[in-house]
Amino acid sequence: MKKLRQYFSIMLFSISGMHMNAQESGPLAHIADLRNSVTSHRASSFDKSGGNADAIRIKAGETAALADIAGAGSIRHIWITINSPSEFHLRELVLRMYWDGDSEPSVEVPIGDFFGTGFEYEAIPGGHTGQRYQSWQSMPLTVRGRALSSYFEMPFSKGARITVTNQGVTDVPSFYYQIDYQSYADTNPTSKQGRFHAQWRSEITRAVPLSESNGVNLDGKNNYLFMHAKGQGQLVGVILAIQGLSSGWWGEGDDMFFIDGATSPSTINGTGIEDAFGSAWQFADEFNYPFVGYSSKGNRDWSGAHVMYRFFLEDPIYFSKSIIAGIEHGHANDRRDLYTSVTFWYQKGHQTLDPLPPLKERLPRPFYRQEMLDRDLPN
């Protein structure tokens, strides 16, 4: 009986320990903790006169400062909605974020791409013409209709600045936003945290002939590049849009991560595009989960725009000195398609981003969407 009591004591202790550990992480961790020297704030487009004109106007060629925050703190939530007559405002508006007084941005992304939407251009007779807002949801980012939300934590020790630049030729008459952040009495909460970065890239990939690759790719030199960085940090997410420029399955490409100087083979190597983004045996229907998803489905023959995401929130990809992250476009890079991505990571200090291409090189390419009719057409 004594041994039995000891067994139950050990088992109960283990279960209680599991419960305590479960409360140490996750979105609800520490939600009941009371904190000293923390204050909550919001930068927003609200009508300063007390009226109901709760938006700002961003003229063509103008940069609007959404937030200019002094001291130490952390942005916890961003909400944006836009009313613009321009068909391409989701690519024309560029979101930039600067931390700790840096003159260069750590985030420089077309605003639609940052929120994982607008990859498809549509022209509906009698309806909407322009980049399509695709609703989707994950843990750090959500889009519902034209409401764009981010829940990425964005810490800073010596100030933060967020801007939006209208690189189009049409004024944006109504730009609504809310940026919720915390201010701290000192830099202790943020001194050991990485700074938030986001890199936009887009490329029509080169189909590497079999005579050149021999069907083998270990060094990743012809891969589509997500991002590269030097220093210490952790990669936490990728949104990838593939526009198939011809029919046929493009998904045999492996994701590859070359960490801290690794050259061949990669430090981390995947088994296929759909595997990397939470599916298997190709993609079927659209799905949205907290960490993985296939948020927009193109044509059944794999042409058109296909959008997927993977957030490494529970399994960040850590690097101490450097990282090169990318993915094959077809097996051994044998496909020519349009790849566009946004990659999110944290790192110590600032990483200079690859230059953002001019607007004319960023505009989405049209394609024909194939639709299944509910009945046959008459002869």
C-alpha cells in the first residue's frame, strides 16, 4: 500500500508539473500576471477633433507616419483597412518599420503581401476589378474581407517608427489603422529580444535543365531565395505565393535552410512544397490553421495563383551566425514559375534588407482562372 501511495504521489506530481509547464508558453501564458511599470497605448487614425472622420488621406507619392514611439516598448497588434480607387493599392502602399533609431527599415513590404493577401488580380464583369482581398486566418496574421490584422510581437528599446508610402499615382482617400503597444519603464524587458524583420521577394524562376542539374540539388544555389541574414536570430514564418506559368505540378521542391555557414548539404532539408506547408500528396482544398495553411487555390491544372504559409512559432529555425533560407522550384529547380514571398524573423540588431524593386516590377501578373460550371452550356 505504501508503494502504491508513492506511485500515485509521483503520478500526481508529474501531471501537475505538466500543467504548470503548459501554462509557461502559448497565447494565454501569463495573461493573468500583473505587471508593474507597463502602460498600454494606441496609435491610430482616430478623428482628433472628436468627430467621425477616423481615417487619414495618403496622397500619391506621400509617406504617412502611422506611429512614432519613444523609449522602450513592444507593439502587440496592428489593424488596418483601406479605401482606395486604385486597382493595385495593395502593392503600391509600402509598409516600413524602423527600430531603435535605425535609419534603414527592418520591414519593407507591400502592405497586401505583409498580410498575405492581394496576390491575385481579378476583373469581374459588373464587379470588382483589381487585386483580390483573400480572407484567411492564422495565429499571427488574419484577413477578413478588407480588415488586415497582425499579432506579431515587435519589441524595441529606443523607439519605433512605422510608415506607409503611397508609390502609386492615385491618392488613397481613407486609410484607417490602429497600432496597440506597450511602453516599459526601462529596457530590461526588451534588451535580450530580437528585432522583428520582414523581407519581400519576387522572381520568375529559371528552369534548370536536366543536363545541368543531373536531377540533383544539394547546394541550393539555384533555389528560390526566401531570405538571408547574418548574426543571431530565429526565422518564424514564410508566406509563399506561386503563380504557375504553365500547367503541371510544381510542388516537388524541397525547402532548404543553410545555417551558420553550411554549404552542402543544407542544415535542414524538406521533402516537398506541400509537405513544408502542412499538406501531403499535393494540395486539395484550401485550409487555414494556426501555423500552416493553403489559403488560396489557383487552377486545377496548377496554373494561376496558389498561396500557402508556414509559421514556425513553436519550432523557430535558430541561427547563431548566418542563415540562407529558400526552396526549390520543382525538383532540382526544373520549373519556371512566378514565386513571391514574405519571410518573417527576429534577430539581434538590424539586418539590411534586399532592395524593394520598383513598383512596375511588383505589379501582379494577370492569369485566366478556370471555373467548373454547375451545368453544361447549351449547344
